[in-house]
Amino acid sequence: MKGDIIVPKFEAEHLAGYKFPVIVVYNDKTLDYMGFYVARLWDGVNNVPSNIVVLKKTRDEITAIIPVVLTRIRREPDDDKNIIESYI
């Protein structure tokens, strides 16, 4: 997506600017990044996406870059169809 900052993994400084950081993981079928699994940092307080994203070719690669201090949350039935899971 235009304006996105693509990083190889999430670092502490990426999360530090948010009171309630959320990482949302998307499948490899999104229009913006077709063929790549996407992990996007969200501002959980205001429920808005940031421009910080990680792109990987496999789900395992995406899972490996999620900071271990975050907890996995399963997708909700009303989530976007491309969302796999989130981490808080």
C-alpha cells in the first residue's frame, strides 16, 4: 500500500509509540500484497492501521517475526476474510 514502511521484523521501537499495539496477520491473498503474508501494526486504542508492515512468503515466516511478548488472538467471524489472527 502506498506509504507503507516495510520492515524485516517488528522491533521494540515500532511498538513503543502505541499504548495498545496490535499486530494483525493477513493471508497471502490481499490485493495490496498478493502472494505475501502480511503482518501490519495497528493502533489498538484508535482501531486504525499503521504504515508499518512485514511481508513474508509463508505463514511460518510471519509467525516467526511476531514479538514473543504478544499473545495470539483468533480471528473473529466478522473480521475481514483475509485476516488469519491478531496479536496483542
